[in-house]
Amino acid sequence: MHKIVHVRPVDDAVGHEESVDCLCGPTGQGVHVAAADRSVGMIYHHHALRPCHEWEASAEA
């Protein structure tokens, strides 16, 4: 099962959509199971446009 999680700033100057095409250009990082040598998901870390103090993570359904 392939899961996708987005880590987004909550108190940024703009809203961040839960998409790889968000205006902030989120960076994707693969999550791998070394024992099975396979990918199980992706984490997209969104870039804040100003320093933020609050972040949230949510998984796509």
C-alpha cells in the first residue's frame, strides 16, 4: 500500500493545498522498507514562505 503524507505550515502567509503542485513547491521524500527493498510511500514537506511556528501533517486518503 502506497501512502502520501503532507507536512504543511499552519500559520504561513498563504494557504497550502494538499498537492504536489502546491505553489510552495513541496519537496518529496520516499519512504522505503529496507528489508523488503520497496517503496511504501512519500512525504511531501511544504516550504513556508515566512518563518512558521505551527506545522501539521496529514495523510491523503
